[in-house]
Amino acid sequence: MAQIRIENVRKDFGEFNAVKSSTFTVEDGEFFMLLGPSGCGKTTTLRMMAGLELPTSGKIYIGGEEVGMKRASERDIAFVFQMFALYPHMNVRRNISYPLVSQGMRKAEVAARVAEVAKILRIETILDKPVGGLSGGDRQRVALGRAIVRNPKAFFMDEPLGALDAEFREHMAEELRALHDRMGATTVYVTHDQLEAMQMGDKIVVMNHGVVEQFGKPQQIYDWPATKFVAKFIGSPPMNFLEFEGSVKAGSDHVNLSGHMVKVPMSRDDGLGKLALGIRPEHIRFKDSSAYRGRVIAVEYLGTTQIVTIETAHGEIKARTPSNQSAHVGELIGLNFDSRNLTIFDSATGNALVSEANEEVLNRG
Ligand code: ATP
């Protein structure tokens, strides 16, 4: 298995710049997610890492070796695509062994490898069945088997669960993650689904319009979004923003929200002009004595929690609170924010303003 690094990689299609200068490292054995909305350049990035597309500029390394100009077939990697193409006229065993047989591997070794893969995937009992009659899940396992059996340096997966219904998708996501943990194979996985990325990934790259907005562990990205885009894209409902005009004064760790001082986790002088205070729905508390108030405009019951939409002087926000907490439409409610959970963004650039202590967790690629 191998580390993969891309350095200042750019891709143009004619006049169109699909991927701007991107730099990040996938560590050996990591399950690494490329996440972003449709058209952000994640598939193009994956295809360049895998050798299906050549970068316009920049360098790509697999296992320390520069592979920028090497074709996919020379990179010793394996793909798992959304559409699992199996050979319908062959049984499971022959489908899995096909890549080895076509390389000219000896029969005994092929048999041993297939047995090992079948054990990892827990499909020993279906090895002699034709693939035509298999369930969707088993077909997916067979396709994975065919990728794994070559023992490649890395796996590349482009929305492999995209076509599945929600329940089965969740099941396969767990299975893929467990499989990864048993094998420890470096895996790069494209998805537009933030939940899938959070659940499965050791690390996530968040992309937007061809730009790496941030990369890091799921919790880092959730707790310390580097940009407003990341803060909005990850989390459901997304992070709230209270827009205000102001400055964060040197030495002061309070911002002035229309006369209400709110403590923030920083004290720096660079927050001048329009700012946005970012707060996750689950970090908003109701507190009668709080001077900062808003009016409840909707309450959505979700079982153990509820989503309460509140109109404030700085825009509409959504709070996630326990369902047994009283909140009625039309009611004025006192709001309390815990300073440890606030992020301040410069509204002009969308970038988070952070104290130096937090700079290292805001990896902007
Ligand atoms: P999706 O989830 O919709 O596939 P994505 O984030 O994977 O989105 P890419 O497929 O990487 O996005 O495409 C990024 C941009 O580059 C898109 O605007 C797309 O139209 C464009 N693009 C991709 N491949 C080509 C190509 N071969 N020629 C021209 N433009 C392309």
C-alpha cells in the first residue's frame, strides 16, 4: 500500500479550469474522501490521481514515485466504479480470478488468492454461483473482490454506492469501511454526500469550484470549518451565520452584536468590516435571562430533538434542541451561545478568522 500526494495539480479542459492548484496528501492506509457539490472537480481530481486524466500542471506521487505521466495501467491501482461491470456469463470465482488469470498467474496461486479474498468479503458460499442471479449486495462484493484480488497499491472509488437505495447504501457503507479496516488499503473515495464522507472517512478534502477549501479529519472540518462554504456544506441543518458589521478588537475576546457583547474564542485585530458569526444548530441554547432574543417562527419535531427556526436581528437561524424543551411559534426567546463553539468569518472572503492556536487545524490545502 502507499501514500499518495498531489502537489499544485491543475486541470484545464480547453478554456475551462476544472481544478485549480490543489495540494494534499493521502497517507498510507487512509480512507480518504473527496467531497463537494456536483461539478466541483472531485471526479477530475480522482481521475488524475488514478492516471485516467493527465494534469495540465503539477505533480502526483504514489508511494514516493512521481507518476504524473504514467497511465492508469502502469500505476498498480484498482478502481471501483458506480456501475459494477461483471462478466455475466462467468461464475463468481471466474469473475474474481479474471484479472490474475489474464496476467498469467499460476493456477495454484490464483486459487489461493481468490480463497483469501472470498474470506475477507465473506462470500465463500457463492463462489460457484453465476453472477446473473446474485443480489445487488453480492454483485457489489464480487466487484470489490475483483478489485482487491490484484493487491493494488491503492483503491479509487467514484460514488460506488450512488445507485443504491438509502437502507442498502448505509449497509454497504459500513461493510466497505469494515473491509478497509481489515485490509488497511489506501482508498480514495469520491462522494457528494457529506454524511457518507463524515461516516466513512479518516480524512476529507472539501472542494468547491475546483478549489480545495479545506482538508482534515471529519471532526476538525466540522468543528473548525476554514470557510463559510465548508461550514454550510457540512452539517444538517448547516451552520448558522449571524451577519454583523464590526471589529474584533486586539486584546478583546468579545464581539458587539447590536450592543450585546458575545464572547468569542479569539482575540485578534483582523476582523474589520462585515463579519459573520458561525454557530452550529446544536450549540444554540435557550436562556430566559439572555438579552439577545429572537422570535420563534417554526418548530419541526424530529423525535428526540427538534429544529426551531428563529428570526433574529441578524437573520434567521435554526437551533437543534431536545424535543422536551418548550418552544412555541410566535414566542420571543432568549438565546445563548457558548463561545467555545463559535467561529467568526470574514464575510468578504468567506474565510474563518482564527486565533493562532487554531491555525493548524484549518488546513486550506
Ligand atoms: P459530479 O459529481 O457531477 O461528477 P464532480 O465534482 O465530480 O461532479 P467533475 O466531473 O470533476 O466534477 O467536473 C468538474 C468540471 O469539469 C465540470 O464543470 C465538468 O463539466 C468539467 N469537465 C469534466 N470533464 C470534462 C471534459 N472531459 N471536458 C470538458 N469539461 C469537463
